[in-house]
Amino acid sequence: MLMGTLRRVPITFWNKENATFPIFVASLAKTCSMKKILANSLAILAPFTLLAQNFPPEITSLNLSPDWANLSLAISYEVADNEGDPLEITLQFSDNGGKTYALSGQIPATGDVGFPVQPGARNITCDLSAIANIAAPISVRLVVDDKQSFDIQALVNEVDSNRLRSNLEYLEGIRHRTAGATQLAAARDSIKNLFLAAGLYYEEQNVPLGNYTGKNLIGSHPGVSSAEKVIINDAHYDTVNNAPGADDNGSGTVGVMEAARLLSRYPFKKSLRFIGFDLEESGLVGSIRYVSLGIPAGEQIEGVFNHEMIGYWSDEPNTQTLPQGFPFLFPAAAAAVAANEYRGDFITNVGNTASQPLALLFSNAAQQYVPDLKVITLDVPGTGSAAPDLRRSDHAPFWDAGKPALMLTDGANFRNECYHTPGDTLNEKLNMRFLSNVVKATIASMAEMAEIQHGDWATATFQSNVSVSSNAPLCDILAYQGPSQRDGFLMEIISCVNSEVVLELFDMKGSLILQQGAILPDTGIYPVLTPNLSPGTYVLKIRHSHGILTKKIILR
């Protein structure tokens, strides 16, 4: 906080352990005399609960076969849906690597596209006449939606506090352009790799400051039907020159990373964007640069969720102080803090006049999906000039530009006594449950606002007709069982232009078994060790910078 007064094919997974019973059953458990009734109720309700749960459809393969001589593209894909729901299939095209899918309306498609389409192996034929003279590689995105309601609570429950802690342990360290350049670079790499592994469209924005050039790290997930409407989750990843920055702002950064990991698996009607801002500690330089030069023309920013220190929590009295003038500007909030004996056990949801609908969305989402999270919401007049302590982060440039934005904060120096000191470490005061709850509320808010779809998406790329690059496939790989079950399986690389990939292995229930980065040879054999796998069918997904390959492997 500023000092002051692989392209991815996401698979949808649902953990059956997250299935819940109706509320009245939980209330019965509170009464010992009702134990027998509870047991009988559970026995009766369990099968109905499992039957009632509707799993999203899953794209298990996507293959492209361009025929430039006849200006046609044959697309084959396979989609599974446990309930056999009729599906809506949307096909989109991009000539800028998936940043936008503006070509979609120019390419007629016939076959298994639109609504309704039944699950199974399906085919689409496209007329490429309109894009015959485009030199860039063409990216194809296939989106499937079974039009069922999305269980946001189940998604929220997937926030992983252990992953948050692990990422925070890695990020902790001085991340400053002169005093901590090595750790700053490592933080950048970590954020970049996660954005790429999540299949986000990744780009960097240079941020000059004197002789130094900072980097804003941007990962975008284009919307399917209203891509011009954008919801942002951001955090700054730099620190001051003497602090390891676990809370300021490692906590906010790992929160953005976790939100990106989970939300990127699903299609949305609107676009999502995840940003790591640089040079916040030098005067909001990164976010000012982004707001002034980084927002594409015609884009509508509908909301910004700025994570600014979200990990410091205490339930001890007198651990929360208030800025000067706070009781005058926000009497209800000041009274609530006083009534709670000034405990630092809440997240502050700071919105200005133009952001009040967004602030209400967040507080309502927290109440519905994360009831353990205490939220105090502030309505800052205008753009916050009357409360300068509430402008000390990357939401302020959005306020100044008239964009709705929230600062979600644990209070910085008004709670954390280690703020901007060498003591800002991952210690007992950084509470992973609190941090996780803030991330959960952010995810729920973004999912509602961006209109998450109950489906799946996949991308693949084919070479354009007039490209001067090689006609060799981006990756041509065979996958099969190794000499013994202990060896896992082998990938035979016939050719792979994109050697840096992310490998994901799933069983047929959709459970993730393996996820790892790999640098593949141009040709040759690459072993993938997967010990203790049971015989059966598995799906291997190979994500690289220009697309996705999906291979089925049968282990006997």
C-alpha cells in the first residue's frame, strides 16, 4: 500500500464432497434427541442430493483440419455431460492469439453448433473465405454451456488456503526495483506463469519511472457474448525498500492468483482481467499508467476489485485504530468498530460515490457465500479527496477516471504494526482463513457480475493460409502407455514448435491427477512419470502458447 497520512483448455471439476444437504438437516443435528431422525434423514436425502447435483459439461477433445484449397475448416470435438443435457455450442475465432474474438461473425459455420446440440462426438464445418488473406495464426475457441444454474458456493469452497500460504511463502521478500530486484523478478515470473497456466491472454505493459522500467502484468479471459464489459481483480506486487511485504502486498497478490486459477476454468458472458501492478509504492505509477494508456477503446470497465493487504487479522481488543476524521465521515462504521472493542477482525470494503452498487454487491456476496467474513463498507464521497488515507492504493486512478472500483483492505498501518517494516512477514498475524475468506467473497462477486456459465471452453490454433511461418503443426504428439505401469506413459514428440508447455492429466471423473510444466524436445520421447495409476482411460491436456492438444491414454 502506498505510504501516506498456456493458452488453456479449462476442465470443470466438481468435488462431490462439497455436496450439501438442506439446511433443516443441519439444524436437526443441534438437538441430541433428534440423532435418530437425523440419521434417517441423511440416508433418505443422500441419494436425492447426488441425483440433484448437475455437473457442467466437459470438452474432452478439440481438433482442427483446415483445407485452404477449398477454403474450409473441419472441426471435430467431443463433449461429455453426465446428465445428457442439451448443449449450447459457441464457436469463436481470433487473429490476435485470443486477446479478442472479433473474427467470429465473419466465419459461417454449419453442423453441431448453436442450440440444442447433444453430448458426444460432434463436427462443425466452417467457411474460411472471409479470412483467406489474414497472415496471423487463427485461434479457435469452443464454448459449451448446458444452460443450468451455476453453484457459486461450490466454486467458492474450492479456494485453497494451503496454496495461498505456499504462494505467499514464495513471494515473501523485498520486491523493490533497487533493493530487491531479484525477488521482484521472481514475483513477476510466478504471476506470469500462473496466468499462462490458467490459459489467460497474457501481456505486459511497460511502466517507465526515471531510468527504470516497471511491468504491469495482465491476464485476460475474454467474455463469450459481452466481451467489451470487463471486471478486474488487481493487486500490486512491489514493496518498499525495507520490507518483505507478506501483507503489503503479497497477501493481495496471492489472492489475485487464486482467483485467476479458479475463475479461468469457466466461460463467462463478460470479460475478466487479472492485473499485477508495479510501482504502487512509488506513487501508484503502475495503475495510473494502466488507466491512462492501457484500457482499450470501447471497453467498459464495470468493476475493479483491488486487493490491498488482505491477510492481517486479530480478534484481540484494541488492535484496530481509525484514521483522523474517520468518525466524522463514517459514523456508523466507527460505531461498529467501537462496539467490537476495536478488534481488527474485519475486511474494509471501500467504495466511492460511483462505486456503491459494486460495494453492495461485494458485501451481499460475502454475506451469502462467506458468512464468517466480517465486512465494513465505506461510502467515500466523490473521488475520496476528503479521506486521503482511503486513496492510498491502485483503486484511486480508477475513481479519478470515473470507473467503479473497490479497495478491499485489512487497514494497513491502522491495524498492522509491521506495516512497511522488516517485520511484515508471514507470521501468526497473517491469518490464512481470513485471507481465504476475502478471496472467496471476491470470486463470488466476480462470478455473479461477469455472469459465469455452467460449462467449459477449449482453444486450438491452425496456421493461416498466407503465413510466412512454417506449415509444420504447432505440436504433433503421440501419447501411449510406457513399457510398464510403473513407467507411467510416454509422449512421442514428432514435432513441437512450442517447446514450453503445461501438462495436465485427468481421470474420466474429471479429477486432476497431474499438473506440471515441461520443456519438450522438438522431436523425441518424453516420459511422464505417473506412479500408482490404476488401469483405465485418462485424458492428457498439453497447453502451449498457441493452443491446446488433448490426448486420450489407456493404461492396462
